[in-house]
Amino acid sequence: MPTLLEKFGLRVVIYSNDHRPAHVHAQGKGREAVSNLHCPDGPPELRENYGFSRKELGKIFAVLTVDLARLCAGWWTMHGNF
């Protein structure tokens, strides 16, 4: 599972054997959030949250929004454009 971003002690990853729709996993501090990317235009949307506070989710979504093009390119590279 390649790490696409590392910020605030979190890793944003895409699993190599994952399924559509295009999404990423933000992991760290024993927590995880899964967000659909809605490539190519976004905005990212929370699909699952396992332990992050609202404040932490706000930081995560700020990063995902800024780096959306990079995250979508990572998904397309691994899984194709779907």
C-alpha cells in the first residue's frame, strides 16, 4: 500500500487490491478514516471514520482537498480511471 501523503503524523494510502470508487485511507494514532475522492473535481467525502475527532477530520479534509489532483493521479496509476 503506497503512502501518497504524510502530514500531521498521518499517512494517506491507497490499497493496491482495493475497489472503486476512488478513495483513500488516512491512518495514524490507531485511527483510520476512509474518504471517497470524487475524482477529478472533488470534493473528498467522508465514508467511514474509526476514531478521529471532528477537529482531526477537518485537518484531514483540508489536506485531501489541497492534494486532490495528486491523490486522484495515484488512484488512476494503481487502478485505472474509474
